[in-house]
Amino acid sequence: MRTSKQVMVGPVPLGGGAPVTVQSMLNVPSTDIPGSVAQAKRLEAAGCQILRAAIPDMAAVALIPAIKEAVSIPLVADIHFDYKLALESVAAGVDKVRINPGNIGEDSRVQAVAKACREKGVPIRVGVNSGSVEKHILAKFGGPTPEALVESALCHVSLLEKFDFTDIVVSLKASSVDSTIRAYQLMAQRCNYPLHLGVTEAGTARMGLIKSAIGIGSLLQQGIGDTLRVSLTADPVEEIAAGKDILKALGMGTGPRLVSCPTCGRTRIDLIGLAGRVEEALRGCEKDITVAVMGCAVNGPGEAREADIGVAGGVGEGLLFKKGQILRKVPEDQLLPALLEEIEKL
């Protein structure tokens, strides 16, 4: 298990043994402040723990006080090219700045950002991805290899350290799952700063989730990573659900875990529909429990005996069971309310 230095993003700790946090980013146009605020509220309600907003121009800086007033989660300003946007964002009260030092110009500009952030206690995320690696590093390694990503990140980190700034978080994202995993593995050996995990440009809700679960999940399983964002071409609320589910699957999250069987020829109830309704009903539940939705007696109280509560299908009915012990039979149309009633008792 890798234990990194701890960095504070507002009141939220990253690294140093703190729980892994789930992030997302606004995708409403930065010119739409009311829309951005509304989306920020939805993300906070969904469980987003750190929120990022693109600040592409000076007008977008107005997002920062508007969002800070509307939600209580920390806000990160995503900055590219213009270091003055970072300075203005820090002055406006942002909790963290994401920059790629390589694209904001000469060292004196990086120094100005580091000075402003140090004075306000604002950490900086060095965000490197496969599309932003410097040309001389690409030439050295023959492309955006994991080694190239790490060298780029270390160069940016050393530049901040040169200006006496060490409240640093690092990300090294590639669209290739394998490259992402290997880059973070290498970086974990080379520095002790918190690592922000993610597979960049992962894709749509379906494929993006698969790639992110493999990339982010395998790193977390190795003890690498302090915060994460599942990047999806979808509603950002889906990113939060995906991130939380990845943590749950690894036993690192909170809330109920749903197990359900894949169905077979023995199934005599609408198990697929029931499992979907149970999953939706549990979305706001915070209980640390395992709930089983199984298709028949073979996969019911037997295989799912470790579940805290569950149902197993029959012919037009189902068995309600608790820790492998049958509680009672329930008609199919009453399985969901009966299950939820038992969950309330736990």
C-alpha cells in the first residue's frame, strides 16, 4: 500500500491514508453560470466530493464565487495556456488549480502561480496526458509512452519544487488503459505526492466505464491512487455513480453492494427487471450491506448465503432470505417492497 503525502483541497484531504475521493467536472458551457450552478448542485447531491470547472477565459472566473456559494464541496479551476487565469481563480477563492506547467509559458509564470497558491494554501495538480507531452520528450521516447508521461510530470513537479511549492497532486492520463496503468505504477515509485487517477478520453458511458474500471480499479487494487475521476462522454452525474461503484467493488466504498445472478433457464420471474429496480431503489441508501437478487433456489439462499438480505425467484413468487436463512415466501409483484422493508430493519 502506497502512502503519499497529504494535501488538503479545501476541507478534503488527499493522500496520507485518507479515503479515496470521487471527482467530476462540469460540462455546461462556462458562459452559462446558472446552468453550471444547477449542475454543480446535482453533482454534489450525487456524491461528488471534489468538483472541477474549466476556466477558459476571464469571464469564466465569475463561475468560481457563484459555484462556491451554491455548494459546499471544494472547487478546482482547470487552467490551460494563460497563467493569469490561474492567478485570478486563486484570488476568486478556488480550492485547487489544475495546470500543465508546460503550456503556460516561461518559468516566471509558473513561479507566479506557485507563489499565489502558496499564499492562499491552494494545491496544484500537475495534469499530464498523452496529448500534452513536450516534443523533446516525445522524441526521446518515440511517442507518449508511460515513461514519457512520467518524465514530463517529473519535470513539471521539479519546476514547482524549485519555486518552493510542494502541495502537489499528479495525474498521468492516457487513452490507452495499459499505458495509464504503467505510467501510474512508475510514478508511484518516483514520488510521494498524491495521485489523481483516470483514463482520459475513455469514451461513452458503456466503454468509458469498462476502460476506467480496469485502469482505475487495477491501480487502486495495488494501493496506488488517492482520488479519481471516471471520464465519460455522458452526464457527469454518471461519472460519480461509476466512481463510487468502482470503490464499492474493491471494498473501498460505502453504501450497499448489489449482487445478482446472470439468469438461466431455471429463472421464472423477471429477474433482470427486478434487479434494475432494486439497484435504483438503493441509490440513496448509505447502509454498508450486501443485497442479493437471485433467479432461483440454486443461486438463492445457497450461493448468496453471505448476503445480509436477498430474494430468490420461484414460479411467480420468491423467497426472502437473510444471511442464508429463509424468512418467507412473497408473491413476485411484492418482492421489491418486501425486500426494501427488510432493508429498512437492518
